[in-house]
Amino acid sequence: MSTTVADLHDHHDDHGPAKGIGRWLFSTNHKDIGTMYLVFSLVMFFVGGAMAMVIRSELAIPGLQFVHPEFYNSMTTMHALIMIFGGVMPAFVGLANWMIPLMVGAPDMALPRMNNWSFWILPVAFSILLSTLFMPGGAPAGGWTMYPPLVLQTGDAFPYLIFAIHLMGISSIMGAINVIVTIINMRAPEMTLLKMPMFVWTWLITAYLLIAVMPVLAGAVTMLLTDQFFGTSFFLAAGGGDPVMFQHIFWFFGHPEVYIMILPAFGVVSEIIPTFSRKKLFGHDSMVYAAASIAFLSFIVWAHHMFTVGMPLSGQLFFMFATMLIAVPTGVKVFNWVATMWRGAMTFETPMLFSLAFVFLFTIGGFSGLMLAAAPADIQYHDTYFVVAHFHYVLVPGSIFAIMAAVYYWLPKWTGHMYNETLGKAHFWASTIFVNLTFFPMHFLGLAGMPRRIPDYSTQFTDFNTVASIGALGFGLSQLIFVWVIVTAWKGSKATDRVWEGAHGLEWTVPSPAPYHTFETPPKARIAGEAFE
Amino acid sequence: MTTHTEERYYVPHGSHWPIVGSAGLLLLMVGVSSWLNGSDAGFYIMMAGVAVIIFMITGWFAAVIGESQAGLYNLQVDHSFRQGMFWFIFSEVMFFAAFFGALFYARNMSVPWLGGSSNNFFTNLLLWQGYESTWPTNGPGDIGGEYTAMPPFGLPLINTVLLLTSSITVTIAHHSLLAGKRAQLAIFLAATFLLGFTFVYMQGVEYVEAYEHMNLKLTSGIYGSTFFMLTGFHGMHVTIGAIMLTIIFFRVLKGHFTREKHFAFEAVAWYWHFVDVVWIGLYVFVYWM
């Protein structure tokens, strides 16, 4: 059914999109802003991906072949910053923009102009960050974690790095405020909190995390800036400060940040698996409580990133056990996804394939996380490729696969046309095979002692590195299929309103493609309730 | 929490202010960065950025105030604004939390460790022999040289009284607004921002005193760093709050705000209470204890 009512309003913009570039520059439309976020993130995904290609080319064989070590370090640093702040986070904000108003029956985000601004800060931030590649002293090369004193050796790029981070933080905070206010204030009548779809729930929790930790990151990098330029001693032992203090403040941001990148992914998967299992999500409420528990725990585990810096034994024990505790709510989630599929009438369209791979491969990343959480073992694994393998398993076949699943799942709703399923499946299989080829050998490399962030290595590590590099190249090329599927999505057969047979939720009650304005009046309670049931 | 006072939702039309703001931020960030790197042109780019941002803020607020006065905003929009402001203030709290965290970390961990506590006996013996952990400190390297710590009584105490009083006056102003006593509202609002600006002035006096007579500077080790960063960011927030209060004052004179609808007034009042609470934390942990 269509909720697009006859236009009773006298606002000229209610008729449809504005003409020309103004539509995008001045937009207050959540769908347009969502599209801009998603396109931006795709571009950044390829920019960061190109840097990954440089890294893997250099590491394909031992010895220094293509790039200067300093530039190599810039590549690892920039790859991380771009993928985290430019790739994954904006992708999820884009999905939130597109889908949350549709899922809660709201006409738009609660604060549409601020929404526009939070997007348009990002191109500024990333122009500044990418421009550092061409500066004297090169781009930042001290790692994305920006530990002092190393990061203070950055050349002209240093203040640009700090201010780019500030801008990303401002953008994220405004986006998060918008998400919270939209969810709390704009829900359809009768949609009580526990009736909200899981994607909405996980984003609500994510938004709280963002508001709580992005300002802390801003504080940390501000201290770096003043230490560098204004003579403060925050991270200077001679002045009574401590470089390790930066790590504490940074990881107080950094660990919740990890969940900021995975909780919306949990939400996406919790939408998709029920649809293609043709069953309701198993344990909806326990999913909510699990996500909230994970979010809470994320604030008290940060020092597991820094077991080797030297901290009191009691601290190590606390952070070790608190970290391991996270496995419990995460286990609840994985169990619920599997239980949702149990005896379901399952079909395996591309979004479902990506979601299944997510459950399986994210869990591998979760388990290696548990290994790293054990402080005595971590002292061996710390700063090796095992860590690289771990976080790429949770981020690539974790977060990024969930983003791809979401794009395939909702693309027909966005464009009004079915994408090419054959190519979608090809993209899935190529991505899944190559992602494992890339990152699985890194576990072995790490356990054998290969350090991360080094452009050269001992010859004993050659075989696995070569395999990983081939996998990375294959993964990179596979993503061209993704772009092709998206670009040609407008040529497919017409999508129905419901799109997927087993789909439930308010977003499937509007036409495909979703009209420029939806839910200009609150959806009727009965409809909202039914769509949810 | 969901409120539906009207049949239709309100969605604002497009606006060019966000993109102007982004352009301003680009100029500001590039300008300040190149200035820090030693480029004189950077200073002018930075100031251009500041100008564009001030232009954006005034223009954007003017547009929103105009729309609000035209009665475009329903109760739901009001709720959205309120919740947005609340979470914005929460994010500010977390920003200060980072600096308070640094202060507590230094006082309870890094400084005692440098003095050899816990299992850091050799740190002290081999690296910083003779350094005894104490607070306030400019570190074992005596960074910035001899200094005098800022005493809690005197100016800081006066400032505490000023700010606490201003929190009371803004509350009286709020009650006056609810009671429809416009003259009383204007008077107490004026008292509030005057107290606020007086606070900022006194803070300036304190800084001059610290720099000229006490050799207490931003560069005075961890004590100077935490002292000036915490009080500096706080002072910046008081300045912003006082400016906002002044604007609210002029809006009151123009007859804006009713008993029922006065989001902007309340938002600024919340902000003012927030800077007040931060000050109490500052006074206790930076000046006093």
C-alpha cells in the first residue's frame, strides 16, 4: 500500500526533488542524503582499497620492491583511517538515513538540515586527509592509532590529520544525534521500543556509543595537537605526563568504535536472515539486550588493546575477564541467528548469502578475538599478523559483508528494479573465496611471529604472504562486479513493493522505488503493527 | 515519548547553510593547520574561515528563528530540538571527560609512577632519580621552570560564586517566563549574561596573573597543561554560553518566546547549567583538592 497521500501542503519541495546540483547540496531529504553517504562510502572503499593493494603488492614477495618504507607506513595508516571513518561508518550512516525513517514510519530524519551538514562535512574531512599524501613529510605514517611520541614525528601533515579527525567526529556526532532523535521522537504510533526492527535497535545503541566516544577521541587528538604546538606535557614523562595515557584515552574511544562498526551490521543481518528463512527473528528481545550488553561492556575493556604496555596485574586481569565476558552476549546473537534459520524455508539470494557468510566468518573473527583477549597469550600475538587477521575477519567479512548484504537487500526498494542475481551471486562467491584467501593465512603468519606494519619480512613468511596478496588482488577485482551490479541495477525487472517474499516491516509497505517523500502522515497504527508482526 | 499533536509531519525545506558551514570549516581547518606549520597566509585563511562560519551561524539561526516565529514548528519539532540539544550537551560532557580523565590519570597514576610507586621503583631510580611524586607538579624534568600553583581561594572562589549565582538567575528568569513576567525575565536574563561575561573577564585576569607573576603557563608540565586546557575549554564554553544568553535576551526584548514555546531559551539555560556543573568539577579537582 502507498502512504503517499495527496499533496495537501503548500511547500514547493513536497512535489519532488529540486532540479540540478541544488538537490544534493541543499538536500533535506533522507533518501538523497542516504544515497550521498552510500556513494561517498563506496568511493572511499575504493580509495582505501587501492592503498590495500599497494600494501599487498609490497608484501607479495620479501624485500623492498615498489614503495619506500615511509610511504608503506603511510599506506597502512591511511588505509585504516579511510576504511574506518570513510568507508564503514558512512556506509552505515547512509543505510540509517535511508532505512530508519522508512522502518519507523517517519517522513524523514528528525533534524534534516543537520543531516545534510553531517554528510557535507565528510568530503571536507577526507579532502583534507587525502591532501596530506602530497605534503612535505608525506601522509601520516604512525599508524591510525596515532600513538605519541611516534605520531609527533609526522611532517606538515600532522595538524591536517588532527583536524580531519575532528571533522569526522563532528560529522559522526551530528549523525548520531539525528538517529537517536529520529528513533525516539518520530516512531509510528504503536511502535513501542521493543517492537522496533533490529536494524533500528542496533543503530540506536550505536548512536549512543558514537555520542559517548567521538568527543573523547576529539579530546585525545586535541592533546596531541597542544603537545606538538603549544608545549603541553600530556604525553611527556618529563613533564609528569605519560605516552601510555594517550593509549588509554584513545582506546576508551577505540573499543566502542569497534562496536560502532559492527552493531549496525548485526542489525542488518537480523533483518535479512528472518526474511530468507521465512521465520520471525528468534529471540528478538534477547537480541536487544545482547546488543545493549555488548555496548555497555565495550566501555570497560579498552586496555586489552594494550596488554603489553605495562599495567598492574589487577588491571590485566580485569580487562581480560571483562573482554571475555563479551563473548556471552555475542554468543546469544549468533545462537539466535542460527535458531532463526533452524527449520526455516530458506532460500539463498545474494543478501542471504552475504548474511550467512557474515555469521560464519564474523564468528571466526570473534573467536580469534577471544584468543587475543587472554592476556598471557596476547603478549605473544600483540602486533603480529594474527591481530591483522583478527580485525580484518570482523571488519571485512563482518562489517563490509553486512553492508553489501544490506545494499543487495534494499537496492530493489531504492531503485525499483531487481539487481542481476547471477552477478550478485558471482560477486558473493568471488568475495568470500578471496577474502578467506587473503586473511586466513595471516593467522599463520602472526602465530609464526610476523610483525605487522613492516614492509619487508623474513623469507620464511613468503608463501603465506604471496597467497594473501593473490587473495587481496582477487578481492579487490571482485568488487568491480559490485559496482557493475549497482550501476546496472536500474535495468533489471520491476521490483514489487514487498520485493522479498518473506520480508516484513514498514519499509516494504511503500512502493518500489520508495517515493521521494514517504510517511508524510504517520502510518496508521494497525498497519504499523501488522507490518511488524 | 512519541508525540503526535498534528496530523502531518513537518519537514523543513532545503537550506544552503550547511554547505556554507562546510566551506567555512574547510577554510578554518586548512588555515589553522597551515598557520601552525608556519605559513603566514594560513592565518588569513583561518580568519576567512571564522568569518564564513560566523556568517553561517547567524544566517542559519536567523532562518530557524524566522521559521519558528512564523509558527511553522509543531510540538514534535520542539521535541526533536530538545532531544537534539540534550545529546549535544552530553557529547560536550564526554569531551570534558577526556580532559578530566587525563587529570585523574596524571594525578593517580603517571605522576606517582614517575616517583617510583607500584612496581616502578627502577623507573624512578634510573630515569628520574630524586623525583618525588607530588601534586601539583610540572614533572621530573621541571618543564617550564619554577611556578606557583593557583590557590583555590581568591579569584577562583569569586568566580565560583559568580557562576553559581548566574545559574540561579537563569532559573529565576525561566520561572518568570513561565509566569509571564516579561520585565523580570529580561532583568534576570541580563543579570545572567553579565555575570557570565564578568566570569570570563575574571578568568582573563587570573590568566594574566598566572602568566606574569606566577610563571604558571600552559607549558608548566602536566599541571599547567591540565590547568589551562580544562579552564580554557571551560572558559570558551562560558563565552559561547554568555553570547547565546545575550542573543536570547535580545529575542526576549523583541517579544519572542511564550509560556508554552521557548525551546531556545531552555536550550541555552541547559547549556548554562552544563558549564556551571563543569565548573564545579573544575573547582573541586583542579583548584581545590
